[in-house]
Amino acid sequence: MTPSHVTIRSYQVGFGDCFLLSFKYEAEERHVLIDFGSTGLPEGVPKNQLDLIAQNIAARSTGKLTAVVATHRHKDHISGFSTRNKKTSSGSIIAGLNPELVLQPWTEDPDLSPEATGPRRREPSLAAHHVSSLAEMQLAAAHVLSEVKRVRYLSTDLRNELSFMGENNLANLDAIKNLMTMGNKREYAHAQQPTALQDLLPGVTVDVLGPPTVDQSETIRKQRSRDKDEFWHLLANAANALGQPKGGKVKPLFPAYLAQKNRDQFPIDTRWLINQAKQLRTEQMLRIVRILDEALNNTSLILLFKTSSKSFLFPGDAQIENWSYALDQEDIREKLKGVDLYKVGHHGSLNATPKSLWNLFQHKSKDASAHGRLQTLMSTMAHKHGSEERKTEVPRQPLVQALNRESTLFSTQALKTELYHDTVVEL
């Protein structure tokens, strides 16, 4: 038994991910939900959008999900699984679809030791405390969010960034508890681990390409902010990698607004020091939430679905440290060359579609009418995350240009009043 076609439903969740894969067999369809979350909706979208999406998922799957995949625990990927203690909530609706399998990364296994370095391992190693460190950093993110609500000296841009990242990196405990209890079976996967999801989809192979355990690859414990070979730093004809405007002036180290704040509250000889202390505290808070944001992205599942004729790549928010393990494996690189449909990583961010991955895809084509041209799906919302000034805006424009130039791209930003968009792939 093999599917005749796959319909991929991209839902409008604003800044977040929610995809329903429906595999059509002769006598039935089997449905796999990959992520369900949001950290912000566009103007004009109903406030109960996630509940409406859950109702649509229930209708589309005729009341039964084959599997739920939660790639990682960021709010923009799992908030839709929250029950809010209501039977009519989006999370309660999804739980009521009784999935045969709930698939999550190995870092979500509730039976893990605080010193775990991989699935159900209890002996410490060079990477001990990785899982407990994530929990501790999430607690720190909660304190940062509380601080942002309290202090008054932050600029609007800094307040918005800290609020977004602090909220997105909260533990999301209600959604996590729902995922831990829904369905018939739970699986916590790591790179190269066989998954029961494959058994539930006849005629489809499912490769787990990430995340690696810390024993497989220590790189998931580290993040780098710049990589000229892998990241989408530069626009065509951009002035330079540091983002200074062409012919423009270098920005002052200490912006003028800092010198003006609180000028009447402190003696003149202490004002500069007070303002620099505030700036330092802000930078420390930003560093905390950015480190956690990247650490959680590097726990993201990377799944490759393959039928006899087509393959679909869903990498969640995996960043370069997560990708590095897969891209170092020759057999995996060979599989990635044939990808027909790519769900763009991390909403089109700077560092979640490594150029070494993009360069592997053999179905890219600058000819929009080319048969079998690579299809790409991106769930995103502009002006929510990152900074155009720092060249970290999401979605990152050089990447979007490449996606439009060499693939058939659909972005959920094109959805206005529509709840979803269907992409049908014949097999």
C-alpha cells in the first residue's frame, strides 16, 4: 500500500508553524500534524484563530490523527496544544483526535535524568546537565519577561524584542503536559533513530536527521552568530557584512538617548555611569534569551519523509549546530539532494537554512516552469522577530530572494482572510 498523493495544509498562525500532512491511500487518508503554535497574529485575523484551526484539523482528519509531531518546545510551535483547562480549547480538540503517536525530540523525554546526554542515559559525560540547563534557562527567561514589564528605561525596539523572545522561551507547561498525555504512544527521537511514525505511513520512509544527542555531536551545545559561508548575511550589492549603510556614518557607541535619560534624577558626574549600567543590564538580558532561543532551536526534530518518487523535508527551527551532524553524513547528504518540498526552517531566519543544505537541493531551478521544480513552504510574519538594522530580520530577505528565484515558494504571509493553503503533491 502506497499513497497516491500528499496534501500539505499550511495554516495561518502568524509567527509560528502549523502543517497538516494528509497521505491519500486507496481506501483512506492518514494525517500527520507537524507543530501548532503562534506568538503573534496579523491584523484582521480573529483572536480565536488557533481554536478555528483546531476545528479545521478535526474536520479535515475526520476526527482522527495518525500522529502529532512537536518539533521543539518554543511557544510558536506548541502553544496550540495548550488546553487552558477548557474542553473547547485548541489543545483539547487536538487531544480528542487521539493520535496513534506523539513524536518529540529526545530532550522532551520526562524520564530523562538531569544529567542526561542522550535518550534514557543516566551517566554523566562531557555534555552533562544539557537538559537541566535548558530548564534553568527557561526559568531565567521568565525572570527576563517579568523585568521587561517592570522597567521603564528600555527603548521600544528593545522592549519588543525582549518581550517576544522571553515569552517564546517560557516553558509552555500546559502544552507540554498535554503532549505528554495525549494519544496512544509517545516517542522521543534523536538523529538516526528509527521511528514508529514510519510504521504508521505505509509506503513512506521517515528519517530522523536531528537533533543529535550531545554524545553524537557537541555542537548542539554551542551557537555561533555569524558564518559567512552558511548564513544569509548579505543582500546583493549590500555595503558590508556589518550592516553599515553604504556611504553612511558609523553609529555612535553610546546613542544620544542614553545620555538624556534620567538627566534630572542623578548628579551630573554619575549620569553616564547609571545609563551604562542600564545598558549593560539590557545587553545581559538579551544575551540570556538569545542563547536560550538558539539552544531550543537546536533541539528541533528534522524529519525527511520519502515515498517512491518524492521527498519532503520538515526541519522545524533547526539551526546550523543541529544541521551540522546530518550534513557531515555522506548518506544523508545524498538523500537531501533529492528533496522535492522543503519547509523553510525557522520562519526564514538567517541561520536555519545553511547554504551547504540549500546548495545540495538538486531540484532548484531558475526556470519557474521547470518540471519537478523544488517547492518551498514558509510559515512566517514579518516585523515580529529580528532586526533589519542588524540584518537579522525574519524572514531574511537574501534567503527569500533565493527561495523566489530558485524554487516555487508559498509563504503564509500571502494568506489574508484565508485560514489555510493546500499544496498537493502527486506521487
